[in-house]
Amino acid sequence: RPVRGAPETEMPPRDRIAVLIDRSESMSLQGENSSRWRQAVGFLRAGLLPALKTAGVKVDALLFAEDARAASGAEISDAAPDGKQTNLARAIARAVAQAKEPPLAIIALTDGIATVATDNAQGATALVEHRVPFIGIGFGEETGTRILSLDQLAAPPVVPPQQEFDVSVRLRLTGTTDTAPF
């Protein structure tokens, strides 16, 4: 029997990258020459933004701590690392939700110390459903501080509505090796 196939809808080209800048209080910790915050903002200005501009990619910047909000260059310059919590997952979900089209990628400039885990499923789901790669760029020292990071995420690329599915993650703990509970 003849079968008519419907053409797949083409996704519009993605030309934007979301850059998440961690402004939590832990970013104020001093490194060798400057705070984690100053290192992240310096890297953004001197390395990341010029490289993205050369590649012809537009940037949507978001400051995040407890919540995330769009920020201009001046707002980033004037911001202080004084957020009481770090909710990276909420920032990821906001970066995907606020744009007309999902970003080409999400880049987070952070020390990797997420203190809020309630939105982790929402952030991971946003990345998987919209096929958005996540790149975390860390600032600060690993020693003395425990850092839990996402090492691997496995989930089906597409799931029918109202259907259960499994998501598995592999986490990595780095930092001190004492036996205190995490």
C-alpha cells in the first residue's frame, strides 16, 4: 500500500549560547591572585566573549545564585558574589525557557559548589529534551572543598507524553578525603 510520509519539521538554526555566571558567596573566596568571581569575569571578558564573537555566536548572559536573571555587561560588572545559595539547575532551566529557541549550548562559569538540589531534575530534563550541551568551567581550588559534579547523564532522547522513563547519572566527588558525611 502507498504510504505518505510527513516531512520532518526543520529546527531553526541555533545561533545563541547562554552563559551562566555564578554570583554565589562561594565565588568571593580568594585564589592565588584574585577571587573566583574576578577570575570568572576576567575569563568571560578576555577569553570567552571574544572567541564567541569571532565565531559569530550571540550570547545571552545570566547571573545566578538562588535564582537566575538575564544580565547586561554593565550588570555583570556591577554585580557582587553575594548570593546565599547556588542553584545551577534552576539557572539551566531558565536559560532554556527564556529563549525563543533553545540555545546552541549552555556554558556555566562557576566554582561547582551547588547548594540547592531541588531543581536538578528540571535542569537535566531541559538539557535532554532540548538537546542542549552543557559546559561547566570551574574556578577555584578542589582541595579543601568537596565538589560534587555531574560526570555522565543517560536518558532517552525522546519520550512520548505520559510515559515513564529512566534517567541515570554518574556523579563525581572531589576534594578532601576525610570520612565526614557529605
